[in-house]
Amino acid sequence: MSNPSASSDPLDLAKRVLQTEAAAILGLIPKLNGHFQQAVDLLDGCSGRVIVTGMGKSGIIAHKLSATLSSTGTPAIFLHAAEAVHGDLGVVQSGDVVIALSYSGETDELIRLLEAIRRLGAKLIALTGNPRSTLGQSADITLSCEVPEEACPMNLAPTASTTATLALGDALAMALSRRKGFGEEHFATLHPGGRIGRKLMRVESLMHAGDSLPQVGPDALMPDVIHQMSSKRLGMTCVLDRQGALQGVVTDGDLRRHMTPGSNLLEQRAADVMTKRPVTIGRALLAVDALRLMEERRITSVVVVDAQGRAEGVVHLHDLWRTQMV
């Protein structure tokens, strides 16, 4: 591939930079071998902590890798290589796994750590563009992120190499996450805030339960039913038997349908007005799926029930909208 310096046009240069970096990532695929599998095995069996270290641009990538590992089921910490040689190396203990990032494999601050890491009994995984370097040859496992050229027009600034290292780190984190069986429920626990957390929120965290659950018995007269609907402000109430099993729901729509001349609505009971076999969901359903269901069925609330059909709560459409999932 030609060097990006071949053109001074900004758009042409940008395209060549992206092509160079994309090629750098794709070029890693043939380099994947048994060493990658061994790295996953070592991290999965780690009895201590995972510590990621690097300097300069590699340090920035190391910091990101530690965050990605932590957010996908493998607690990790970032150790600044320069600070490590001035006392912070004390965080490394026997049983830990250190992931060291250095494209050259000859970064002074990292090389000075090698003997200490070995003496402390920690294992070392190296991500480097030069597996034959001091770092590459000293590590227990070495993964190559070598690229043919940088995307920098002068072929000097770390660009394609840092992109390749970032991608290789992501591949390692994702393979490890899958090995650990890390799923949506774990992801939701670790990401309670932001858009990701909202998309993975369960209805149990949004439902109106306990004293907030609108409920009446089948024999409740309509004045009591209407009072329950008004006081709980959900536009509906559950109709439950003595064991708490859901018999039906009474909604604003049910009231309107029964409010006809001569109907004597206020003299009727909940069982006479309720909608039988209403839509129900389980408490573990994702909030985004509950929202989709309610919009498809054109309903404003849905009852959450347990395996025995007992009402546990009610989720209202407005509660889901307030989470800003859409």
C-alpha cells in the first residue's frame, strides 16, 4: 500500500489513512495462533488481578484495555509503567497476570519492570510489534501486533500500530468475556448508567410494586375500583384473588366501554368489568422489550407476574419513556 504522504489533498489523505489502519487490523488475522488461545487460558485462570501497563500512546491503549476488561467481566487495573518503577510496582503480586503493551518491545520503563515482575511471581503477556524484542522474548506469552507501516504521512507517529494494538486487545477481551460466560444480565449490572444501562434495564427495577401496586378483589364494587385506579395514578388496577393470583385488570378503557345508558356502572363489581387474560410479563424481561410489546399491543400498562401467576407489579408506558430508551 502506498504511503499516505503521496497526496496532500485532505480527503484523499484521510481515505488512505483509514485504508492503512483497516489493513493493519486485517493483517493481524493471519498472525492469530495458539499463543492467543494460551493468553485467554492464562487470563481465565488468573487467581490474582489483571494489570495492564504501557507508556506513551501504548499506555493510553493499555488504559482503554483495562477498562474494557473490567466492563466485560474481568476486573483489571492500569499501571503506569513510569510510576511503577517509582513505587507503584507494589500492586503486582504472585498470581497476577500483567499485560504489557509496547510496539517496539524495547520501552525502557517496561524493560526495567521485567525482572521485578518475574521475581514477584506474576505472569506476563506482551502485546508488541516486535516479538523478537526484549519484551517479546521475556514474556510468558507474546502476541504480535506488527504492522507494515504507520498511517502517519511521515511513517513516524504511532497510528496504524496503536489501532492494531487496540483491536488485538479488544479481541482478547471479547474472547475472555465469552469464555467466562459473561452475558447481558452481567453487563446490565456493571453498566447501570448511560444508554447501555437503560437498554439492559429489567422491568423489575421499574415496576410499581408493594403499596404502589393497584389491586382489588373480584367482588370489589366500582367506587372502590375507581378509587384504587385514581389513587395509584396508573389508569388501571389489577384484580386479584385471595392468593394474589391475577384474575384480570380494569382499565380506563374498560370503564368507558361499560359506561352506557342504563348500565348502572357504579353498582357493578370488578369481575363484571375487568378484562380477563390480560397481557403479562416476567420481572426479568428487558425494559426495552417491554416497551416494544406495549407499543405493539397498544396498551399503556402491563402486569408483571411470577411463575404461579401472582401479580408482582405493574409497568406503565410512561415509566419506560422516562428511561429515554427511545
